[in-house]
Amino acid sequence: MQQNLNKLFSLLLAAVCGLLCMSFMPSGKIKPRPGRHTAPAPLKLPQGFTVHTIIDSSAKARDIVVTPQGLIYVKLSRPKNGKAILVLKEGPDGKATITGGFGNYNGTGLYLKNGYLYASSNEAVFRYQLNDKNEVIHPEKPETVISGLKMGRQHETKSIVLDNDGNIYVNIGSPLNSCQEKDRQPGSLGIPGCPLLDSAGGIWQFSADKLNQSYPEGTRYATGLRNVVGMDWNRQNNTLFVMQHGRDQLHDIFPDLYTQKQSAELPAECMYMIKKGDNAGFPFTYYDPFLKKNIQAPEYGGDGKKEGSPEYISPVVAFPAHLAPNGLLFYTGNQFPEKYRNGAFVAFHGSWNRTPEKQEGFMVAFVPFKDGKPSGDWEVFANGFAGVPEVLSPRQAKHRPCGLAQGSDGALYVTDDVKGTIYKIEYKK
């Protein structure tokens, strides 16, 4: 009996050691964790959809592009082992392997267009020439398209998207929460006129084919946008759409005007349809999804009820507060059912500041579109990334959606910047 117990203990010990060895691999190379990257992801999806993880890279995966040849580029928020862009190849068995990497800069932006891979740091935009297989030709020699962009201690990442007329659009986020004299300090009022808007808090347009540009060569395409992470170009109406991260801490800064519950539920996270010259109102207003109005910000004389100036545009879709929309993708494939054609998928990274309410988000939502405009209510498409029933702190979330891409076969790819997991969602007829 004792001999059998000793044998059983030895087997258990060996199994535990094996797991530990897989978890603590040497840091010389980025490798997926053996035996995990093909395990089914615990996501809730509409009927007919399936999902599996193609890789778990253990890196902070942000934006992603998938080429027609099945080559995958993934931008990391910070370089891992000196590589900021990973190159993956997906095999016929559904597994992806890391075949290379390049770039050594922080940032999140990534876009594929007209024979180039465009990527952003927190201060610049680069491009890499591709061959006819969409492989980067000289990964060690990127061309600098734009440089010298404003970068603060928050909202520093530069999202990018290209249109069909040779232009590239860059988000330059506000370095302040609400343009106060003393950022995030109780009672501090707004800086008159918010002069930072001359170089941040909006979308700038540059030529995609001209090198070594900066502010003088660009155009402030739209302003009054606190921070945009998700961006995409709508082909149906040839228009830019963006997802704004709304301002924080209404109660903390103005406790006499807002309750904690109001602060958790205000303002909306907004999808805007952007035309040249638009002003979305930041920091002078915010959008209240309950009143369905732009409300004047308390830093600029608002009381939570006073309506903002009519010069500011309103969102085309208003989502719950603080969910952090980090990815936007218009679906143009044929694999998914008809209701999804030309609609928008939005990846929500999840909230940190909805206290005393539980934290929300950690999902991918869908908005139906028709003729380039929303045609119905938004809905949850993929949920369960957090991996726990309730999230009180974002650190409890096991995965947090970030980037979105469409494969040539119409599959939807979703990145996670907690464990570097990449999900592939498919529809099975």
C-alpha cells in the first residue's frame, strides 16, 4: 500500500514539475507555450460560430494584420527580446508559429496597404516595403513617414489607418484627462481654450507616400477627440470611423456635481463618423448616453445638465462608459452570415474605473451597418475573455481583447495583450 502511494506521489510530482518547466521557459526567444495554443477558448459566441487560439505568445499583442497568403504580423505594445513586430505563419492544422520579428520601438499601430506594412511608435510612423508574397524585404531598414508627434505620459499610442486616396490618418491623443490646469486634481478648472488641441486631441492626415513629414506637412483632419485607439476606413461611404476613449473621474474631480455611480456610467464610449473639419467637443463637452446629448464639461462651467455647444458632432453609436474600445474593424468578408456584412466589430479592452460598479467590457461587440451607417442596436458578439464571472480589478481579467483583423477566408482574428493569445473566430455552416 505504502509503495503504491509513493509511486502515485512521484507521478504527481513529475507532472507538476513538467507544468512548471513549460511555464518558465528561458527568455532568449519568444515561444508559444506548448500544448496551450490550440486549446478551445472559453468564449460565448452566437450560434454557428467556433473559436480556437492559434497561439499564446506571452507577449503584449496589440494590432494585427493578416495577409492573403496567411502571413500574420502582430504589433507588440513593447518589444520583447528586441522585437516589436512578430511575424507568424498559420499552418493548415490551425496552429501558428513565430517565424521572425523586427522593430525595436513601443507603440501599437499596424496597417497593410499598397505594398507596404505601416507601423507606429509613440512618436512616429514607419513603413516597410513588401514583396509579392507580402513579406517584409528589409526589416532592419524602415522608412520614416512621419516623426516628431506629440507624446505625453498617457494616451501616447498612435493608431493609424489609410484611405484609398493615398492618405494616412494618425490619432494623437490628449496627454491630459480633461485639459485641467492640474491634471486629475479635484476642483481644478480647464485651461482656457485648451491649447494642447493644436498638436493633440485629434486626428491628423498625412500623405502615405511622402517621407520625413511632421506637423507642418500634415492637416488637423478632426479635433476634440480625447483619445482614439480603434480606427477603420468604411468602404461603403468612403469615410473614417473612430472609437474614442471617454474622459475619467467625474466624481473624483467634482464630487459636488457627480455621484460615484454617475462617474461609473458617464460619459459614453463613442463611435464617431469623421469628416474633415469635424470637432467632437473634447474637453469642453462629453456625451451623456442617458440624456442623449453633449453635456458641457464641469471643468468648463458645466453642472452635469447644461447642454454643450451645437457646433460639436454627436456619436453615431454610444457604448457604456469606460469600456476602452481598442479595436475597430468593418467586416467585408463572405464567411459570416449576411447580417455581419459591412458591419463593425469593436474590441473592448475592459474598464478600470467603474467603481463601485463591477468592471465591464473584455468583449467584442458588433454594430450592424447599411450604406455606411449604423442600422441597428449594438450587441455583444464574443464574450468571456476575462475568464472570471466578475471583474472588480482589471488585473483579474485573464485576457483582454485589443486588435482585430480579417483573414482572406473571412475569419475574424482577435488579439489579447495580457498573455499574447490570438483567437480565430470562424462560422461553420
